[in-house]
Amino acid sequence: MRVPAVLPALSLHDGAGGGRFRAVPDRYVSLSGSVIAREGWDALQVPVGLAFFLRSSAHDRVVGFYPSPAGATESELALDAWSGIVRAAPALESMAADVEALLVNRRHESVDAFIVPIDVCYALVGQIRRDWRGFQGGDELWRGVAEFLSRVASRAGVNA
């Protein structure tokens, strides 16, 4: 069998297999302090302080998930609430569908937010599933989550 000397170039953005497979970018962007005010977070109606949001091409909308001991639990989003967050942080428009996500950690009155590769979010989900103990996860779990988020902040150029 003869192999062509030059194969056609594929765009990483279009994906292989007619767009079914996309490369996961390696972009980390900090949006902390400007993205989600308390009112914006409340409007999303996510019942926990740690969540991620991605634009799903299959559902043609933004979907939210929060890590839990059962895995990534989907949360229905009010689209007008998401639109308000995008108006406050236009960088969210640049998120690549299906392969980048907004990772948000709400701590007391502050919110840390990052655009990250989607595999980072699922690595966090796996860590939570693996390390969860008891009813609230346990101190070891939450120390591990804090370390994980510190590494994300560092990759995004934030001095943690």
C-alpha cells in the first residue's frame, strides 16, 4: 500500500472525524475577581461552591456540572444568568466548545474562576470521587482540592 507523501492538514479547531474529535487546548486563563459576583452565582442556581461550565455543541447550550462523590452532576442553567456572566467577562466567548470550561470555586465572599482544558475539570471530578470520605468529604479531600486549585491558579499565572 502506498502512503501519500503529504497528508492534508487538519485544523485543531475543526477536529477529526468530521468534527467529532477535537484537540483539547492547553490554555489556562484567570478570570478571578471579575467574573461572577455573588448575584451572578446565585442566579446560576448551582447548589455548591465548586462547579464547571462548558459550551456543549451536542446540546447547543452551556451546561454546568459540579463534582460530587457520584461523579460530575449536571445542573440546569438559566441562560439569561449565563448571558449576564458573559457580559461581565467577555473572555468567556472565546471558550472552545466541548473542550474548554469555566472552573469556578466560590469561597465565602470571593470567587476564583479560570478557563481551563476540560480534562482538568474531569481530573478534579476523579480526585473528589476517589478521596471522598463520610458525609462532607473529609479534611484530606478538601486539602487536596485546595492544592489542585492552587496548581490551576499557578498555571494561569496567579500567585496563590
